[in-house]
Amino acid sequence: MRCNLMRRLGAAAILMLTAHPLWADNHALVVGASTYTNLDEKFWLRGPANDAVLVKTYLTTTAPVPFPEGNVIMLADGVTASDGDPTLQGIRDAFATLQAKLQPGDFVYLHFSGHGTQTPAADPDSETDGLDEMFLPIDIGPWDDTIGSVENGLVDDEIGALIAGLRNTGATVWAVFDACHSGTVTRGAPADADDVRLRKLAPDSLGVPASALMAADTAASRGLPSNPRNRPPSPVADAVAAGQDAGAFVAFYAAQTNETTPEKRLPRGDPERKSLGVFTYTLFETMAENPNLTYRQLGQEVLRKYAVQNLALSTPMFEGDLDAHIFSGTPGEKVLQWPVREGEFGLSLNAGALHGLKTGEILAVLPTAASATMDAIGYVEVLSTDTFSTELNPITHAELAAFDPYDLPTGSFARKLSSRVDFTLRVARPKGILSADVTDALVQIEKDFNGRLLMVDPGLDADVRLSIMPDSSRPDAIWMLSGSGLFSSDQEMSIPSVGTANRSGAEIATLLLDNLERMGRAINLMRMGGHFDNAELGVELELQTKNRQEPDLRTLDTTAVPILVPNDQVHVLAHNGEAFPIDANILHIGVDYSITHFFRGRLQPGDTLKKGLFRVTNDTFGRDRVVVILSPAEAQSEIEDLRFLGQSAVEILRGTEEQGSDFANALRTAGFGQTTRGAVSLDEDSGPEPVILQFEIDTVPDTKK
């Protein structure tokens, strides 16, 4: 489907298609299963209860459409305000209660946080892999040979039937599943025992016999080999059947059926952080910052944040009516300001870390929501912030003296001045006893990075986590893992590592430094996209693909993270619908953190660009990214040239003076030029902003040869 950047759709058309009817009600069922009393305590989770509280708080205080507290059923063990425990019967009863309340046009939000697993399918013909996906209520029991299933498991087919019952009332349903089913991921570099937990339970943990799993796998393998370009089917959407007049359905999944998803203490950098599902937190963080997205835009932004924060290996899945606006709402601008109110110790906001506010940040105070920033009556600094609230302190700033909080006019707003992109690469040291050479190497790389790299202890938050893993294929090597420290054995060949055997500390430092610099440049380029992704440029853009067997170009669905195999080609199709020129630079970030510049050119008003970019090779497989940078241009000006971002061109950045546009200079800083600034302020100007678009692509071997 076309990725359309023209967000200025006709208001009347939008209201007809997506607006929430004035007479409709909003309802929610939030399930958080943490403590599985029938299982060993090592399988218990901490995050789902916190997920449930976060979700309910957002729905009842922050959501773009109202959710009356009495319309939100929360089943979460260990939560005082819970409406009951997330047992199998409790979940069934909640669905029945909810269904009895619904009327045509109502909206229902469903959220499931907890363990998932797979068991042999009761109906093998209904599952392509012969397995049922299952959400685990807290009263989950062991495998029962007499029924050929796990006791008290909530199977995907039953979830589908329950959702169909809600939709048959005429209500629209959005279901979010922060659970997973694969047991293939190992934990390479844990920060500590409580920092990262996986929301998966291997079938053998429930006593599922290996013979039953093998029989299911054998039955599934009798079918035709699957196309390697196809992802596994979703756990629930295929099971959802509804009547002719049923309401619409959207489903978000934290991971594919053959993947796992973590929970982690969040938000990053907050000393009071709590265990939360990475998917749940990222999803609601994105909605808090911009509550007026379509489901498709929301999914794409979640994928971008996953890449930037480097937290999880999983690939979220998004299905259904993705071009509707979330919660059946309407389009609008990104929220960058909030009403100021009197707090317990001074001034405060009903917005916090979930909305992107950080301690030490300076906000402008305006007399009204419509006031220009230049009309600020004063400034405040963020003293402290939690998930949904912020404490403020008036300060002297920009030649304005600190104001008296009691003199603040009624109806004042606090507005973000600019976004700050932190280009510091946080690297966690390896855990355990290190050799003298490795210790010397870590000291040397921090010194050589000159403030742009921050080495932190193993238990602290990081962008890259170093690990020495004796049971890996390279027991002497230092592995450079994602921030979660998780890796899959089938991805070992794409994870950077540096061998330490027979190398001095200086030699190890040189190799580590080169890898970390390359990783940092790729990560920072993606970080930049967080600021330059919301401009309203009238450009239509899509990625296309073809191969020898299918020579006609076809559009890639970038919301679903397309899978490509060797010899598949990637092309771009873009049309400039603006009245001014737009410069385009197109780059490719490989799974090995390489950055290749494929195109630089100018699109005049009305121009269409058709360009072949690259062909997938057999060199490396994994998650690749296509980055499209669109910059508004002045007539007769030089075309924006971002070729210096290519890894092969990094050497020319050292010792050079910053020159060119402010946008290009910001990218130079992101590329670790000579500047030692750890963060730069990207202030908005009066003209159109550039846009950085990131498209995820998975490359896999071709198994159909």
C-alpha cells in the first residue's frame, strides 16, 4: 500500500470515515498476567501488572477519546485497583460482561500482557505449523494427556471467537497482544536478574511431550513448502470470524509467532523505572506524543523506535483496518504543549515521561494554547517527572526573569521549545572478570571517543551491550549486542564481535572503536528520524520490488516489514506534490551497520522519481533499513548532498569544518564528526522541515531454490 506523506486530507472525508460517533461509548478490557502460581517462580513476570496500570491510566486520563473509568475492566494480579484476577474464567466472564454492554458504533480496546506459548493444535488442519498459539492466564496448568492440551490455556481460536462476539454487536475492536510464543532466543548479556525477562514459555515448561510437538511438526511439514517471503500467520486475526454487520477489527502483536518479546525496566534512564513490556511502553509512548495517528502510522513509528532504541529483536505485526485513526479518533497535530496547573509543591503538568518530557528540560510558558512561542511570559524547568505527571520550577531564561507561580494567568500552557537528539552512544561493559588486555581496551576506547561514547556498568541502561559468552561460537570474543542483551543463535553471524585471543589491549581497542563508531553512526541516523518525521510534505512515496521470476514492479507493504530473498530488487517511486523543489537522498543501513548512499537528486514540483536502489545479495541476512531523507530546497540552490553519511566516507569527516545547511551539519554531528557535543538542539524554523523516512526490510536465504 502506498505510503502517503500528504497528511492534509479533507476534514469532511476524514470525519465521515473515521470519526467516533457522538453517541458511541468506549470500553476496554485490560489483562495483565504476572504471577503463575502453578509454575516455578523463575517463570513469573513483573511487567504485565505494570502494563495494566499504565494502559488503564492512559485510557482514563490521556486518550484522545474518553474512556470512563467504569467502562474499563482491568484484570491484573497484584494490582489493588484490579477488577479481578486474570484467570481463564475471569477473562471469559469479562468478555461476556463487555459484550452485554455494547451497542453498534461503540469502540472496544483489548490489551493482553503476559506469557505466551505454543501447543499441538487441537485441529492440526487449522494451523500451518500444526501448533496453537496460546495466551496464559495465571491459573495455567500442566499438559493433560486426557484432553491433549494444557489446562486453562486461552487458545488463539477461543480468543478469536470472543473477539468475534464483540464485533457482532457492531462495535469496532482494537486488540493488542504483548506476549510471544517462541522459545528460541537466549539471553546473551543480562544487565541483572530483574532487568530483562522474556514473555515466552517453552512448551516443555508446561509438560508438553516432545513426541506431541514432533507429531505436530511432522503433520505441518506434509504441506507445500512455504514461501520464504511470507511471515508466519498472526496468532489471532485468522481465527476471528464475524457477521456481515460486524464492526471493524485491528490487531497489534508484539512479535511474530516464531519470535519472543521482552519486558524491561522503563523508561530508559529513569532511576525509578519499572518493569514494563517493551512493546506496551513503546506503543503508548508513541500515542502519548502523537494521539492523532492512523494505526498504520502508529505501527511504522513503533518500528522506527524499536530500531532507534535497539531494545528488542522481535518484529511487531499490525493487521486490520490500519488506515483508520486510533481509537476511532480524528487527525490532528503532534502534542507539544500542556495546560499548567498548581501541583503539590508548585506548578505541574498532566504529562510526563510517557509524553517525552525529561528532567532538566526547559519549557516556554504561554498565556494561551494559541500563543506564539515568542510571546512567552516566562520559562520553567522540569524538576521531576514520572509516567503521567511533571513538576515544574520557574527559571530565568532568554532574558526573562523567573515569574511568581501565583501570578500565572489562568489557562496558561507549557510548550516544548525544541527536541534534543542525544548522540552519545551508551555502551555497557561486559559482565564478569575481565582480562587486563580487555580492561585496557575499554579504557582506551572511552578516551578516544572523547565524550561521544559513555561506558556504563553492566546493570545500567545502554544502546550497545558488550558481552563475553563462553558458550557461543566465539568464546574469546567480545560481542556487541543490542541494548537488551538478547540475541538469537540464528543471528550470530550478523552480530558484531571482536576476537581477543593473541591481541593486545591497544589492538582490541582499535577494532572495538571501529565497530562502535560504525554502529553509532547508523543508530544516530535513525535517531535523527525521530525529529524530522512529522513535517507535512506533500510527497507520495513507496518502495517497490521485483525479481527475475516476477519482473513486474509491485508495492512493498512497509507496515508489515517485508521479507526479501537474494536477487530481489528494491526500487523507489516518489512524486513531489508540493509547489517547491524537494531534494532526496536515499541510503541503506545494513544489518552489519554499513551505510550505503544510493541516490541524490532534486524533485521539482510535479516531478516523479522512479529509481532502482539495490539488489539483495547472499552476503548477510537480517534486518536492513532503507532511509529516505527529503529536504525542502530553494530554487537554484545546491542539491543537498548527504553522501558523507556513507561509512566509506567517514574518514573525510575527521578534521573538517562543519559547513552546509543546518540540517546537514546536524547529520555531521550524528556521524561523530570532530565536535564533542553529546546532544544538539534541533530548533524548528518557520519553513517546512526535512523528513527522514525509515523502512524496515528483512532479508533471508531463498529456501525454494
